[in-house]
Amino acid sequence: MSVKNDQIGCATSRVEAFRQSLDNAVVGGKHQKEADFAEAYPFIEQHLSRKVPLKVVMETFGKAYGYVVHAPRFRNLLQAQRMCHGESGDVVACVSCGQQLPTSVLAPQNVVDGQEHENEQ
């Protein structure tokens, strides 16, 4: 019975080592900014829901992660994260209190081809 437990323990440790290796793998190149934005996304939404100006959030993100981020690119990253969370049904909660952020923050209205449009009636 100890041989079987050793085999299970060995398999578990290999899986754990594999998981840790992937966790520690560095995302590089053009995908690094997207990975960093995804990491910071809950904080970004939290502060946008508190009515912190987009420009302030964008500049703070750039300083914290060492990027020069222009408004169109920041909006594209934000829209992509909102769509990703909306499609998967993920709920973004406030990082400090855990309360669900309003859906109006998560799902902007009137978005066509990644661009916001006015209501045409």
C-alpha cells in the first residue's frame, strides 16, 4: 500500500511542480501588457466605479507597470476585459469590500466593433 501512496504522491508532486513552473513562467513580448492589465483589472474597475477619472487610472497603471499607455489603447484593453468577463459570466467585485461592481460599469452600452456609439433614434 505504501508503494501506491508513493506513486500518488510522486504524481501529485510532479503536477504541483508543473503548476508552479507555469505560474512562474514570464509572459513576454506583446502579451505582457495584456497580462498586466488583466491582473490590474479588478482594481481598475473598482476605481472607475468610484468615479476616479479614466485619465488618472490610466496614468497610474502606466506608472505602476512601467508603460506609456495612450487613451485609445487603454480603452481597448478595458473593453476587451469587460467583454471577456461579461461573456464568461465572471462577476467583478470590489477588491477592498467584496461587493459586486455595478453592471453598468462592466457592460458599456452601445458598443459596436469596439467603439462606443450614441443612441440613434
